Amino acid sequence: MLTDKATGDTAREIWQDVARPAADRAADLLARMTLEEKVAQLGSAWVASSPNPGAEVAPHQYEFAEPTIDWAKLVQHGLGQLTRPYGTAPVEPVDGAQWLRRRQAEIVEASRFGIPALIHEECLVGFMTWRATVFPTPLAWGATFDPALIELMATHIGATMRSAGVHQGLAPVLDVVRDPRWGRTEETVGEDPYLVATVGSAYVRGLQQAGIIATLKHFAAYSASRAGRNFGPVAVGPRELADVLLPPFELALREGAGSVMHSYAEIDGVPAAADVRLLTGLLRDELGFTGTVVADYFGVSFLQTLHGVAADPADAAALALAAGVDVELPATRCYGEPLLDAVRSGAIPETLIDRAADRVLRQKIDLGLLDRLDPPTAVDFDPAASRDLARRVAEESVVLLANDGTLPLRAAKIALVGPYADDVAAMLGCYSFAAHHGRQADPGVDVPTLRTTLPAELPAATFTDDVADADVCVAVVGDTSGLFGRGTTGEGCDVEDLSLPGDQDRFLSELLDIGTPVVLVLLTGRPYALGAYADRCAAIVQAFLPGEEGASAVAGVLSGRVNPSGRLPIGIPRGPGGQPAAYLGPRLAHRTGVSSVDPTPLYAFGYGLAYTSFSWSDVTPAEPTELAADEPITVSLTVTNDGDRPGAEIVQLYLHDPVAQVTRPVQRLVGYARVPLDAGRSARVSFRFHPDLAAFTGLDGRRVVEPGDLELRLAASSTDLRATIPLHLTGPERVVGHDRVMVADVTLGVR
């Protein structure tokens, strides 16, 4: 501060003036900082990360972890980010808060300008720390078809994190599944870009409303690796990138997401962390992103060690910084002394340091970190309200795939069997604390199993382990989520085919041979092939790693307390062969007469049953409609619950483009509505369809809306079409940009 000698008044410097724009404050501060201070803002520290092979929670962590850290030296010029102070090891909330308070005080004291570190944590299935609520996986979010609920969930997660002194969450994952053999399928919302975009953006809204920076990952095309192998090379054309893999990021960026994490993958030989066209040309120049790009863990180092495009850490730092990676996570390896030496020698221009540091400082200013540092408080990370919300998400996400009338279960002698009938592992996703730290890790919260919840749901029933002596058998199979081969699903746990893990196929086959009616319950992180069993099961229930209240949700569906309303966010294959069979493909991607392989799924995208029936009527417009290529149209129908109990129907709107200048998907989702109805009640459902939703990347690389015929399809799944609305677009071809309409607005009028 400056002091007027005549009056004694003090005046704040520009960087200290809260009334000034963040850009002005950051520029003023940047001009006062030394090179060392600026570079310090681009680095991070991961205290107490494990150096032990086999226990790593980030790829190749054991190769990079340092057994000791000279903390005073590390923070002598400040620190950009502090990595996972809560999620690295089991810590009581009060102890974690006290530790973080001390560390932040030391960072502020060491910094000439008193700049705190930005604190980040994982939050894909909740605040990933000990004793925190474990929500269902993103694949379960997709199954709800309920963005409003996911937004509410994210708000709860964000509020808990912010109260703990955290500023940034490394979520959501916006990758679109292209091959479910990929272990990280469980982290995605599904196989459809519209569903991923709308549900993922809802998560971003909720998290940021709570004051937490959402980090979009993984930018871009990470999920499109060959054969679904983690880190595998990606070979996609610009059209698939633009029309399938990028739209979720586009929509989430409109929500003001503050950070983007680069992908580990390489696209056509160029690693994302070194791709100027991707991280600067596309992300910033075209999409208008102004936040920070953070490295996926050790991603800058991997330019040298895995990708082979950098000769040493300084070379890796130069490539990443030039491409647009602002912050190195989870620790400072390349953006420390190697970067400083390269700048001092003239190998890296200091202007690149200034560019990245300016983005970091603006973000810290926007968060209020230069003006005040709210101390973390010890809070309950698993309050009743969060558990209730976790249960609600789980209940809406359970998908009933088949039912011959056996469900809901009645008072009977029930055999409850299977490897996951009494195993909490099948409830928890890879980015839960327990799964991240090993199967035996204590999650710190109560996670019931079906063994404990189902008898409570059916107090009049008797339970046995003897299958031959039962009226009905509930068989529970599934996954154990883990990392890098320590599970059957999760990061680095890719599979060669889609057979049930281990000997569960044999177990199920032998069980069905007994002859007792079998209700199959799947608690999995990906879809598995069920063609050999579907016709032999009395019922099939699918839940995607449904979180700490997942057993209650599944038991509720089995008992009938919960009317299932989940729909598949990804198709379930008939056979185990590694055939990527996403519904979102052109004609020749589906069953044809020129190939002996049939990729048709057993249960299609969007499919799911309920314990009540719905009828659809009064579709408008009832006749073919002509409209201009920039003119929206409202499509409406009446949905009626014809059953005797409340339920929710999921109305899906698909687009079919019969003739185009490039091959197009046979159909693709362009809208959906979750319609909850009491028994006997009706609702008028309306979609506002804009022709922008028909846009695609044309022959010349521009996104266009073509004049000509289109068909809107109202459907209960991608294969259950209920009504069609022919459209004819008139006028010239339109070129549309990133400001195009991307969502069909929905209105519901309950009668």
C-alpha cells in the first residue's frame, strides 16, 4: 500500500483494489513479480503421495514421487496449487482442515504478495476424501436422464468441498464412450454426445454455483483410443472429433467452466499436452475459453517418458507451455528449475510464462484468494441430506432390463447369492476414496450391501443360501472398481472382451441350470454381454456402481418400493466380442448383408422398463411440416400413466437425416424429457426443436444445416419408435458456429 505523507491515508495498489477488474489487477501484480515468482504460480505440490509401486493412484506415480519434499524451498516464491490434501490419505475432516490451514498460512507467508495456493480435489462421485458421501458413478447419472437432479447433486458436493477450503474439482468427465472395453467407461455419462453434454453441463452448473471451479476432462478424444486401451493412440477424423467428441465440452464451456484438463491421448500422433491447435487454436481462439488449462497428472512429464516428443523435462515444459498448459499437476517437475533454466537461457520466451501466470492470477483473484482466505472448517462430509440425495440419484438410475412378472418380489423363500451379494466394492466407483486406495481401504462411511438391505425391504420373506430350496433366486454379479489393473473396471482396468469378469459367467450358467427362477442383478462399471442369459432369467436389473446408497436403491426396485425409471446410457451387447456397437453410427455401422458380424445390442441405448405402463397420444404436428432452415418448431405429445402406481417415463427425441453430403448416424438423440406422473395422470410434453440441432460437419469442414428432408422421431429408446414427424427445411445451406442452438428446450404441463 502507498501512504500519503500529508494526510496519512493509505491507498491500495491496483492489484490490491477489489473494485478493479481481475484482468487489471492480475496485470499489475504480474508486472511486479520476479521470474521465479511467476513460475511458482504454474507449479503444484503433492504432499505425502506414495512412492510405492502397486499403490499408485495416478499413472506412473511411483516413478515420480519424491520420498521427501523440501517444503520451505518449494514454497519460497509461492505455489500455484496444492494437490489433494484431503484425498491422498485417510484423514479425519477436522485434522485435514487443521493441516490445510497451517500449510496455506506457510504458503502465504512465503509469498512476497501473500498469494495462497489454489486447492484441488477429485469429485467425480463426490468429494473424494475419507468419510465423504459416495454418490453413483457418472454412468448412473446418465441413466437418470435427469440433469436437474445431477445439478442438485453437484451443488451439494461443491458446498462440502468449499467448506473444507477446496477451490477446484477435477470433474466432470465429458468423454463420450466409443468402446466399452475401456476401463474408464464408468466415469463417463454414456455413449451419446447429447446426453453427455446435457448431464455433464448440469454437473458443471451445480459445482460452480457452490463456488468450486469445474475442470472439464479429458480434452479431447481420450475415450476414442484404439481397442479401448487406456492412453492408447487415437485415430479419429476431424468430423468425428467435431460432431461426436467435442459437443459436450462446447456446451459445458457455455456454463462458464473455469478449467480444462488435457487428455493423456495423442490424436493422429500429436499428444494433447503438446497440441497448440487443440489447446490454443480450438479451445481458446474458437471456443473462447479464458480459464486455466491444467495438466492431467504427470502429463507434461509423459511428453518425454511415454510419448517421446520431448528430450528432457525442459523440452517437455516448452512444448506444454507453448501449447497452452498453464499449470503442471500434481507436482512441479518440468515447470520448476527446468523451466526456469530454459527461460534464462532464452530457449523459452518469458512471454509464455506471463501468459500462463496471468491466467492463474486472474482465477485466484476471481476466487477472492488475494483479498481473503476463508479458513477451512471441520464439517460433516456425509450428512443425512447428502445420503438422501445419493439415494435419490441411485433410485432414478436403476434400469429394469427384463421382467416376466417375478418382480416386484413377493413374500417367498428367496435365495440371495452371488459374489457381490455382500460386497461393498460393487457399489463404489473408481474415483471413490476406497476404490482409489485399494479394495481393503475403509471408505469411512456406511455402505450397505444387498445382504443387509433386501431382508429389511421384504420383512415377510425368508432368505436362504440354498438355491434349490428357494422359490426365487436373486443372483448378484458385478465389478470391483480400481486403478491400473487392481480392479475389473476403472482407470487402467481395460478388458479384452465384454464377458462378465472372472468366473461369473460360469457361476451364472450353472445357477440357471438348477431351474429356480433367477433375478439377475448387475452392479457394474460397464455393460457386459448378456445374450447367453437374457432369455433364461426371470428378470434382469442393471445398476452402474450406484454409490453408498446403491443397495437401498436396488433393494427398493426388487421389492417394488421404487418404480424403476432408469434408462440405458449405453447399449448392452448380445455377445462378448469386442465390437464397438454404439447406436450412433451410419447405416454400415449397423447390421448389414455384407458382413457376418451383427453388432446389434441386446438392449439398446435409452431402453428401460417400469412397473407401470405409459401411453403416448396427440402428437403434433400431425402432418409433414415445411420450415426455414433457421426456424424452430415445437413438437408435442401427451403422456399418460395408465398404471396403478406413480412412475416416470423418459420421452426421447431422435433426428433422422435420410440424405446428406456426408454419411450421418441413422439417428441421434436431440432431446429428452423425464416425465414423472401419478397413476392415471397425464402430461403435455413439448420440445422446441431448432434446425441448428441438425447441423453437422460438411465436406469442406464447416458445420452446416442443409436444406431438405429430416425426420424427428419420438421414441422410448433408440429402437422403440412411437411417432415420426417429417420436416422439410427450405432456403440455402446455413453455416453455423459454436454459438449454435445445442439443446431442445422442454416444457411439461401436468394435467
